Amino acid sequence: MWAPAAVLTLTLAGLTTLILLVLGVPLAWGLARAKGWWVELIGAAVALPLVLPPTVLGFYLLILLGPNGPLAPLLRVFNITTLAFSFPGLVIGSCIYSLPFLVQPVRSAFATLGDGAWEAALTLRAAPLDAFLSVALPLARGGIATGAILAFAHTLGEFGVVMMIGGDIPGKTEVLSIVIFNDVENLEWAQAGRISAVLAAFSFLVILVTQLLGRRRLRR
């Protein structure tokens, strides 16, 4: 049965998307408005998972989060031996791997706003945080929605990173992409086909929705 893996996958994708919205939207805002050579340096670091092989990223995360990694002393303070091969480790890996899929469209949405509405809000004595929440966020909601959908869908289809950092532990780190891999190895083609069809249909729906959102933004 692949129901537990489906629940785990949806939980991972939902939690990852929520964390990325909290952390990625302010990061995208800073990248869209800041000036200087270091902005593109940070932007390149954020976008690195787009071209970095997932197994390479998973390997470095495995070292970083492992029992002998550089974060081990900090983890032991919280009585944690390792984050490798655990669900929290999967969340961290997924956030890093899916970060550019949220930041890139949100950054573009903020960049297209210009400075007019932002400066008008500040002129009316709105605090920077109030201007961000009441002006920038509503105007960029299309890009934020697109980024959230892409991050969620990308997390659903992860394989290399989750395999490296989480392994294949049923009920704990076994997500749907790993179930498909195992089914193919075990010659269970029918079940692999059913799961693959569901993920393929969802991926098509994601692309369709993002295109519709993009067309809607262009009409404004």
C-alpha cells in the first residue's frame, strides 16, 4: 500500500511550501529591491539547486546534517544525534532544493511593481513593514501564488535529494517518488504506473495553473 507514502509526501510538500513562504518571500523582496554586486551573488546561490545535480546537493546535506557533520555540536545541544534519515532532515533538504522555485517568480513579481506604490505608501507615513504587508504583498500575490504552487509540486516529485538525505524508511522517509522506484525494481509495473499517472496529471495541472496566472498578470 502506498497510502502512507502519499500522506508523507503531501505533508512534506505542504510543510516545505509553508516554510518557504515565510522565509522565501522576504528574501525575494530583498533581492528585488537591493542594489550591489552581492545581490546577484546571493541570487546565484539561491538558484544553484536549479542546475546542481540532486545527488550532489543530497550528499552535502548528508554530511552537513550527519552525526559527524559541522552542525553536530549544535544538534547535540538540542539532544539530537543526527537529522540525516529523518523527516526533519527531509524538510530541510526540500526547503533548500525547492527554494528557487518560489523565490524566482516572487522576485520577478516584486521587481515588476516598481517603486511607485511603495514610495507612495511611505509618503503617506506608512511604516516599511506596513507598506510591505498592505501594498507589496497584495500587488505581488500572483507571483507568490505561482511560486507556492511550483514549490509544492517540485517537492512532490523530489527523488535524488530525498533518497540521499532520507533514505528509504517506510512510514518515515519513503515518499512517492521512492515508492515508484521500488515498484519498478520489484517489477510491480501496475502500481508504479498508477502512481506515476497521478503525479503526471498533477504536474500538468500545475503547469496549466501557472500559465493561467502568468497570463492574468500580463493582462493587468
